[in-house]
Amino acid sequence: MGDFAIKAAEQRWAAYAPPGTAGLFAGDTLLHTDLAPHNVLVDDRAHLIDWA
């Protein structure tokens, strides 16, 4: 594999965010926002997944 840069979330989403708000995407927490029945598996725990 070659070298490549991984952009931070605030860099990746800056073009889609209103001016001056891209910094709101900065941080070290992952949030899964596609909560749909087919993205949750339940056994003794709930597991959030994304088939895409």
C-alpha cells in the first residue's frame, strides 16, 4: 500500500458544513447516526453495524 493522508472529520466535512462550523466535527468520538432496524443486531448485547 502507498502512503496517503487521512483527513480529520472536520476537514472531510468542511465543504458540507455551514461556514465557520466545521470545527464542530473535531474530536475523538465516533457517532453512528444511521440507526435503522437493519443496522442493529441484538443477542445478549446490541451491536451497531453498517452493511455498506
